[in-house]
Amino acid sequence: MTSHLLTGVRPYGEDPTDILLVDGAIAAVGPEASAQASQDTVRHDLEGLVALPGLVDIHTHLREPGGESAETVFTGTRAAAVGGYTAVFAMANTTPVQDSAGVVEQVLRLGREAGWVDVHPVGAVSAGLKGDRLSDMGAMARSAARVRVFSDDGRCVSDPVLMRRALEYVKSFDGVIAQHAQDPRLTEGAQMHEGAVSAELGLQGWPAVAEESVIARDVLLTEHVGSRLHVCHLSTAGSVDIIRWAKARGIRVTAEVTPHHLLLTDEMARTYSPLYKVNPPLRTSADVEALRQALADGTIDVVGTDHAPHPLEDKDCEWAAGAFGMTGLETALSVLIETMVSTGRMGWRDLARVMSATPARIGRLSDQGQDLEPGAAANVTVVDPDVRRTVDGAAQWTSSDNTPYAGTELPGQVRATFLHGRPTVLDGVPVVAAGSRA
Ligand SMILES: NC(=O)N[C@@H](CC(=O)O)C(=O)O
Ligand SMILES: [Zn+2]
Ligand SMILES: [Zn+2]
């Protein structure tokens, strides 16, 4: 296998040095790196750029099978590589649903054929996402996809008995249930966050308590059963308080926040553009502040993009008819730099923790999220933190145009991504034909 020498990079934004990648592993960091490089080593001049462990997204929708008009495994994972990712967890709400060994193995195979990132299919909790009986979680766990993360995301596991059984079942293989916390009865017909703006616009509100009551129930169930819970896309200050309480009590719960909930508020609904329609809804600036604080202090463990591509016809319509969801893989790192790094709330090591190491640990990956040290798998992202760019939806690599940031200027640009020692992105664009593992 070819070796690659990354020269002049700043690991975690620290002093410039060289990193040598050989045979899918980091062979050396520092002066030894260039000393050990051979004549065949490919040199990449990355002077002054920040090197991070390849990013890991615990929450991606790739849409295939069934939703290929919005995204395929190929286009979604290519977008992920461009965003600096080397692994993604692909949510189960496909058609057919990822609720059997056959479907998760199909997604695994499509991911391997594409070759842009490691694809880890998430298994559905309930058969067909119907919420009434468990899927064949054991078969998915034992399959080639080795599923450890289970979720009905897009829908809430609202039946407490089903949730209890799911939490019990995953204990035998160290799995985790990732809950989309949304009480269905409290959110019937809901269009946006319930508050002053929804009242003014006359749109049906989605109260914070619809999320918080489910999280409160589930941390208690998790404690009772002695299992492991991951809470998807936290969006309210009250949810943060419950997670903080649960962690202090020793309950094994991890929490996620999306980039958009760290930046945008329900004020965006005044545009009536469904680009800002998302589940859970954009909340208030007080919620945004609580989420930023919680990510900085560790109450929230990870950033998940909740990359949710939708075809144009589902977004180019009036608010009430629009689909919930926004794309995020190609802008996540920039939004995190904008909201957390530029503001001084987090350093680059903290960013690597919430966007790489901890998501890998939650999903029980052993070859992702490792520190940039000799012996680690050679998954590396190189970012130019100083450049500012204006987001152009049509220029993105995802097949869908539903980014909420079109026309917005954001800091930071991924310049290179290496997956198991092989470049998938160079000079900010996907490497042609990287998409085969050779
Ligand atoms: N986030 C969204 O608004 N939509 C997601 C589902 C989900 O994450 O709940 C989707 O699949 O489109
Ligand atoms: Zn969800
Ligand atoms: Zn989702």
C-alpha cells in the first residue's frame, strides 16, 4: 500500500509537525515521520492546517434503500468525506426498514463498495418502525454489520414496555438504544417550537415537554434495567437538565446535539421557508445557549449531524406541507468552529472528543476516533480553520439541496480526509475513484 506523509500539519491545532501513514495506520508523528518516509511516499504539503482524527457521525440518514431520489449511500458518504468524516452511522428509516440482517448487510455492502467512509448501519428497534414489537436485533448484532446502535429515529419508541424490552435485549451484546424523544400525542400536528413565535405565526406548537418527558422516562427505565441509552438531537434547556441529573446519578446515558440546534432558532420560521423545518424543531436562543454550555461542559457528549436529505419537491412548498429535516454533513465542522471554537468555548481537542472519539466509543468502534498517535488507524481530517466560505447548496456533494445555510458565510474548510491511510478528499474535493477499496 502507498504511504502518505502529511507535512507541516498542526495536530489538534498545536505545533506544526509531520504525520506518516503506512498500511492503514499512523506509523509516526514528528521528526521520525519524514525520516521513515520512503521514496514512494506521497507527500502532502499541509503547512499550518489543523489535523484531527477522522470525524465520526453517530446520526446520518443515507436514504438508501428506497429514498435514492434524495440520497444514495454513495452520494451521502461522499458528502461525509468532504465534511471530514471517516465513519457514519446510517439511520434505519429506509424503505425497506433496516430491521433485519439482510437489509443492514445490504447497506454495509453499499458502503464498502462506495469506499468513502466506514458505514455502520443502525438497526431498527421495532419491526418496520411500527412501534409494536421488537425487530430481530440479535440477528442484526450477529450479522456481518455487527450492529450495536439501535434506533427507530424519525419516530419515538413511545411504548414504555417496548422501550424496556429493547433496553434489556441490547445488554447481552453491549448495544445501545438511540432514542428519538418525542411524545407523539403531545406533538400531533405540530409544525414548530411552541412559544411566542408559533403563537404569532399561527403555526401549531411543539412543546419542549414533549421531548423532556420522554427523556425523563427513558433515563429512569435505563437505570431500572441497568442498560445503555443514547438520546438523539437534544433541543431544549430542560432536556439538558434531565441529562445532567441522570449522569450525576450514575445512569449510563449519552446525549447528542446537532449543529443546527447550536446555531439556529425558531425565529427562522418567520421566513416560512421549510428549509428551517426540522425534527425536533429549532428552539429559542435560551435553549441554544444551554446546549452550547452543555456541550462545552460535557453534559452533552457528541455532535451528530442528523443529515436528513429530502428531494426538492418536499421542501419547495408551503411550511405546513414541507418535510422535516436538513442536510448537515458538509457544514457540521464549520458550524462547530463558528459556535464553539471561535467563541473560545472549546479547543480542537474538545472538538475531536465530541465529533470523533466519543461517537466512536458510543458505537463501539475500535478503529475510529483514536488519538493522532503512532499505532492508531490512519483516519485523519485536515482542516483550514481560517478560510471563510459562503455556503452554496447546489455546489454541495450531497444529492439534496436542503441546507439551511445557503448564502451564509461560515468559517473553516476541510482540505483533506484520509480513510484507513488512503486519501478520500484532497484540496477540498473528493478523490476520483477513491470510491473503491482496491
Ligand atoms: N430530523 C428530521 O427532521 N428528519 C429525519 C428524522 C429524524 O431525525 O427524526 C428524517 O429522516 O428526515
Ligand atoms: Zn430523530
Ligand atoms: Zn435523524
